[in-house]
Amino acid sequence: MARQTHKDRLLKYFNDHGSITSLEAIQDLGNTRLSATIHTLRHEDKYIIYSDMVEVPNRFGGTTKVARYTAEKNPLSGELQKSVL
């Protein structure tokens, strides 16, 4: 069986969960460089992935902002969308 790459695991995660933060990527996928994987999917593989800043609790009782990445899906097929350009 071929070894799964960070890209493979992240694409499956997007299909299963819709969006991801860096903490979820570390905990669920073992990916400590989520932004690098997102960059590759956007620029080399042409997936449409949005990022929004969301507020999350931190370990000191306050909050901080992190990026939540969301992949665009085709509303009819449910497949992840790629740019046509």
C-alpha cells in the first residue's frame, strides 16, 4: 500500500470535516506545517481553499486568532473544487 502524504490526508479531512485549523492538523493528521500543505494544494494542485481568522481559547484563559481553512465543494457532487484558470 502506498504511503499517504500530508496532501492526501488533508484532502480526506476536508471531505470528512469541511474545515481545519493548525491545532486540528497537528492533533488529527500529524501535520505541523499546515500552511505549507495548503499552499501546495492552492498553487500546485489548484484547489480552492479559503482562510478565515477565528478566535479560539488559549491555555492562559484568554483568546487568540488562528486561521481556519475551508475547501470549496461542488454543491451537486460534493467533490472539492479546483480553479478553472
